[in-house]
Amino acid sequence: MGRSILHVDLNNFYASVECLYRPELREKAVAVGGDVEARHGIILAKNYLAKAAGVKTGEAIWQARQKCPGLICVPPDFRKYLRFSRMARAIYAEYTDLIESFGIDEVWLDVTGSVQLFGDGELIAEDIRRRLREELGITGSAGVSFNKIFAKLGSDMKKPDATTIITEDNFKKIVWPLPVGELLYVGRSTQQKLEIRAINTIGDLAKHDISKLRLLLGVWGETLWHFANGIDEAPVRKSGEDSIIKSVGNSTTTPRDLVNNEDVKLIVYVLAESVAARLRRHGLKCKTVAISVRSTELFSFERQGKLLAPTYLSDHIASKAMDLFAANYRWDKPIRSIGVRGSDLVTAESHFQIDLFETDKTEKEILERTVDDIRRRFGYYSIQRCSMLQDQKLTGFNPKDDHIIHPVSFFK
Amino acid sequence: MSKEFIAVTAEHGPDGHIRPLSIKWTNGRVYNIDRVLDVRQAASLKNGGQGTRYTCRICGKEVYLFCDEGKWFIDR
């Protein structure tokens, strides 16, 4: 017997939760947008009325207002969304323990082992949708199939609050006529490459010669060909706390443009502190530090460098990040956003080669751990570096706890 | 019609369960909850909100009493 995989996508998640709490908005075009003052002013989510007016996720709020004059823009409340995400997860957990999150509002479930208890995939999908509607007041669309790729395709086909079933018998009829861009991991540029060669639908891709696809797209060509033919054996992973961390990073779009090294230094320290604190919490140290920089012209680049010894100290991470920055940026343009990341992770207790001439780091480690403790007990802003007070508007954010929604990859 | 939160007297059991005993209506009168008929997670579409929904019998009438993260309201 084949697998029974569900993909559940909570429809317009942020906007749905906001509309649930404010019934007076339900019949109006609503979008959830970031803080314009802090220059996070893009559309994060919208409801169907706003979508019908052409509002797109990711565009600037003023652009959306032009398309849809009556648009009601509400600020995001991530705490609330995470609560709903957790509650939805609790519902899924009653059907299976194989739950793989894909962002905050999407999830794969492998219910192969539960069909004896609850009925087939379709029944479980119906049940989950009913419970989301009744217990949480939000709708989800579900895709039921024999692999993850088609399950995801299915959940995108009928929205909102509907189930789409794709089986081994009917996938050629349902999936193959779809435009190739619908397939997971066919982005804009891949789609262009394929369309030039008259591969317009998923069916075209599936029937194409695999070796030619390999020449065109490399290994990806093969992967996509397999996806299109329904050959995807990737398991649904139990994701959550136990997922393996490959790197720890934070980035931010600053409330004003950064114009000199001093500005950058302030931000880098805030980010490095967050990265270091998260490394310490997970008992990890990083051996490589990477920075990403984006200018006001939206030109961006990334640079990375190795550290002499693994560390979870914010000082070390920040100074390495500043070295990288100073060596790679010539200030042609002011900077809009900046990120710091620690990768090449090792467990904090692992052995490493110490430097003969370096001073002992133990004291500094104790110091930073104490700062963690103080912050845990009395709040993030209870203890800060003195330099942070130079420009509190610029440094007044807490990357560790303000944003906890991380993008995830299908290939973990 | 706006959503109004109300004061509730409730019993908190050692296992964490909560049983509402009486409510204080907006006019200040206290009504006893005669019986809790059903407890479940639910969304309130009329007032907007989500939480634990207690189906209560008060003075012979069945009403939905919601507890949304510690704040209580009646779905009417």
C-alpha cells in the first residue's frame, strides 16, 4: 500500500486570524502589514477580497493602497499567530506523530499508520478541516496524495477550505495540465528556462528526456523530473525542536539607512548578541561567521570568514563580522539591511586547539552567560552595552525574541 | 454590538481544569451557572475570538461562555 500524505495550508493565515478577532473586518479587504515607520512596510498577508483587488504579498503597503483604495491594514501580532499555529499542530498531533512544518502555516502529515484508526487520508483531511473551522475559526485547504510534492500541489489547487485528492491513478489527469511554475522549486528563472524549451506544463516536464533536463538544469533537472512524475520518496520528518541546526543567524532592516561604520557596528553588535545567545542556548559554538549586506539600491552580497577557534561569544562574532564588513564594503550606497550568521557549528563541549598566546576566554564566557541570566529574569533591555545607548532608535530591537518565524527548506 | 469581557468566578482544579461557577453581568448582577453542559475548544464567529468554550445553563438558558487566554466573554 502506498503512503498517505496530507499537506494542510492554513488559508491567508495572518489575515484570517485578524479577521476572526475583528468580525467587523470580515466583509472588507484586509491586509496584515509591517510597521511603516520602522521601514518594514510590506504586505505580509491578505484576505480574499484584498487578493481579488490585486494586492500581493511582499509589495509595499502604499502600492497595495493604490490598487485597493479601501484596504484596511492591520499590524501583525506574531504572538497570536504562533498560538494559533501551535493549536493547529495540537489538532494534527491527534492523528499522527509525523508532522513536518513548512513555515508557520503549512504542514505535512504522514497518516499512513493512522488510516486503520481514523479512515483514509481524505476522511482525516475532512476531519482536520472541520476541526480547524470549528475549534480555531480558521480555514485550511488540504491536499491528499501518495507523496509530499503532490500533496502540496493539491492543497494549492482548491482554496479555501477544500480537499484535493491526487492518487497514483489520477495524477496524470490532475497534475500534468498545471503550469510548470506550480511545482515546488520551479521559481521564476527555472520556469523561464523551461518555457523557452516549450516545457509549459508539469506534464511536459514529466515527458521530457531526463538527460536533457540534466544538461539544462543540472542535478535540479533530475529532481524536478522526478517530482513531475510523482517519484518522491522524501519522508515526512518529525520537525520542531529536534531538527538539526546548521546555522544560527539574525538579520534586520534598520529603521533608518546606515551611513557609516559606526552605525553598522551598532547593528552588528545587536545581531551578534542575539546569535551568540541563541548559540549558547543550544549548546553550540560556531567556527565561521558570515554577514549579509543589502544597500538602499537593494544590491546585496554575503561574505564569510573562519574564526581561529569556535566561539559563542558576541564579542568574537561581532568583531569578525566587522572585519568582514570593513574589508568588503566601500560605502557607495547607504545600507538598508544587515545580517549576521554563525555557521560550521560544533557542540560547545567539543575539544579544540587552543592558542598559546591567547588570553583565557572562560571569564568572558561566564560574563555572557550571566547576561543571559539577567535578561531571562529581568527582560532583554535590563542590561545592554553602553554603545547601544548612542542611538536607541536604531538599536531598540530584540532579534532573539521579536521574530521567531524562520523560513525553512524542503531539503533539510 | 461590541464584545464585552465579563468577570467570572471559577474553580481551578489541581489538575488544571477550570469550572466557571458564576458570572458578573455588565449591569453588576451576579448569575450562578447552574450547569456546565459541554467544554471544548471553539471559535466565536459572532464576537470574534477563540478559546475554551463552556456551554453553560444559566437561569434555564443555554449560553456559550468563552475563555480566551484568561479573558471571559459571552457569545450572544
